[in-house]
Amino acid sequence: MERILYGDNQFFAVNHISDSKSREQAMKFKDNSAIIKTLDFAIDAGIQTFMCTTHDRIAQICDTIRTNPNRYGDFKIYPCMPYAHKYANAVTELGIAGTVKQYVPGNLFGTMFKGGMAFVSKDYLKIMELLIDAEMKMFKGIKTPVIFLQNVITDLLLGLGMVDILKGFYDYVAKKYDAEAGFITMNMPLLLDTLESVGIQNPIICASINKVNFRMSGGKEIYEETLRTRKFRAIAMQVLGGGAIPPKEALEYVCSLPNVESILFGASSKGNIENTVSHINYFDEAKN
């Protein structure tokens, strides 16, 4: 994985600092051309990997990437699925049955309702595979070497002890997409224990890692100990602690940690992208 990954929160009005900032970003990125322009800023700053949700608008961004191979031939995307808001909105508009019909491909919909819950209970892994396929359609023809399970699902499965689905996700993306599975979580130590218990070695785990314990279940000390002593590939996200830490201070801390393979950040301006990349490169060089 690349050291620096560019995220998509700013494009879809996700901001941990203020609602007013979210509204500002929603207006700024209401047109896809603004998203592409900002991705180009990231590429020009040396970033070649975009880690994004499966938001409906990402499909249109993928169309642009596919039709411009000279510009985006080396560009990679790390899809993160499912995009929970998409399904929540669909349930509101279409109802549960309508949502399943829209997003579950093939003839499975009719079979599910004929067989009822017995079918669902028996073949939930197959349903998961079909939903992955549905989410991945938008990325056809684009390099997707790592495919992530979003924390809303990862942590739900973790809490319910449904480790077979986590293992099923890991196995399926390797078999079908020749990709590695990544897992986003708010409980990095517990997830690592769980993945290792089903034979997943050296997993890719994306988690909140910052100086102020923001969304770090168990606390900073446990995370630091896990990074020092365990074998896995960590991606640090939410490094600013929801806006509580100045960027330079936040990045100096994360860059000082062992075993943080990648740093994920989002920024909506050319200046902020360039400054973040510059700070990471500076602290990495100072560490080495």
C-alpha cells in the first residue's frame, strides 16, 4: 500500500468539526467536476490511491477515470463497502422489499421471498457475495487492489461474534477480484484478535489513530502497544481527532508510530492537500 491515501469524506459533506463546514463542502462539491479537480490536486501532489465509499456519485467519477487512461492509468481506488446511507435512504424511499429488489442482483430476490428466512439463514454468505458484486460493478476496469468492509458492518459483526462473515468477505474478494480485504474498525485490538483467530494473518486494518483517543476503543495506550508488538498492516484514519489536534502536531504523532503503513486523510483544497503530503514526507524523513 502507498504511504498516503486520499479519502472522500469532504466530497459528501462528512465533517467531524461542524455542521456549517459540512454544508459548505456540500455546496463546493455539488458538481462532479469539482471532485475530479480536487482528485487531480491529490495526484499532482504525488498521491495515487483514492479510498472511497460506494456512494452513487462515485460511479460517475469512475466513468471519468476510465475514459482518461493517460491521466489516470496508474490511479488506484480502494472501495469501502457498503455505503450505509445509500441503503438507509433506499429503505426510506422504497421500503425493505424494494431495496432488496434494487440491490440484490439476479433472480435471488424472488427466491428469497419464496423461501423466507430459512433461505436467508442458509445462504447469507452467498447473499453477501452477490452484494459485493453489485457494489463492485462501478469499479470495473479500475485497479482495486484492496477492498474494505466499512466499520459499521465490521464492528457489528465483531460485536455479534459473526466471524464467519468476516472470513467470507476476506476469502471472496481474494477469489473473485484478486484483491486483499481490508477492514475498517473502531476497535483495532479486538478486530486483530478476531481475524487471527480464523487464520487471517497480517491483515489490513484501518482504524482511528490519534493523540486524543478519538474513536479508539480501549484507548491510545492499547493501540500503541498493539502497533509495537503485533503483525498487521495499519492504516491510520481520523488522525486529527475530529479536529481537536492541529494538523502538524497530529501528523508528527502518527508518523512517529511503528507499523503504521499508510495514513488516510481528506482535504478539500489544493493547499491543504499539499501541506498534508509535505508534513508526512517531512516527518517520515526525520524518523528515518
